[in-house]
Amino acid sequence: MVDKNKKETKFKKFLNENKSLAVMLPIFVVLLGIVLYIYVFSDMMGPKKQVSNPQTTQPPVVTTQKPKETTAPVSGEVTQKEPETTGTLNLLPIRERVLSELESISDPFSSSAYKLKGIVYSEKGISCCIISTNGKSYILEENQSISDVLTVIKIEKESVTVQNSNGNNGVLHIFE
């Protein structure tokens, strides 16, 4: 009979020859089990907390649902199918505003449709003025015009002399 103690399998013989592998193999198996456990159960530990950066925050998302119509069309009646929507609206902040979109409070007693909003005056260099009309603002220098209707003749510290297309001169004051 063969003695069990003397009989060595190939695996035992391999481990006896490579003693460092005999120590490292169980450690490797344990570490692999820990990594798999963390990977599988990481979703169950709760949602990950994210620090939001105020400069990169996303705008709020508003979802809307349109009620579905269940009525059938009358025979012979032509129906037009409405385009399908995703039901999600992204509300973004308005970064640019057009003056005509905003409610403008105008002075009913004002005699001029043109308003002088500001002057950049320079005694040595080029002066310019800001004239507003019909919800639009124009930055003009001397001898420039607004749509060939109003031409800037002279820019002074607190007023601008203008000329209309008929040749009539007028003065716009910054305090109007």
C-alpha cells in the first residue's frame, strides 16, 4: 500500500518548490475578493455626494406632460398630427435682453423720440455719444448718422447738436 504522507501531488510539489508563491496566492485571492465586494456593493452604500460649483451649476429642468387625446376623428375628417415633444424644458438664464422686449416706460410729455443717454467727451481726441430711440441704442461720433435720419453735428460736455434729414438742427441734453 502507498503511504498517503509520502504521496505528493503535483500541486503540493509546486508549492513546496515555490514557497513565496504559497504565501502570495492566498493574499491575492483575499484582495481580489475585497475589490469585487466593494465594486458590487458600492451602489448600495448610498448616492455619492457631489460638491456643486456655483459657476457650473445646471439650470433647473421643468418637465411637462401633455394630456393624450383619446377621441377618434370623425370619418372623412382630415386631422393633422402634432409634433411630438420630449416633455422636458431647460430654463436658461437670460444673458442678453433686447430693449424692445422689456416694458419701457416712456415720458408722454417728452418732445423728442431721441434720447441722449450718455457722452464720452474728450477735448484732445474723439468724443462719442449714446443716443437711444425705439428700443435701440447707438454709439455715434461727430458726422455719423442713424439710418440717414439723424446726424450728429457737434458733441459737447453735456449736450449734442443733431440735424435731421430735413436740415433742421436740434440739441439733445443728457439730463432730459
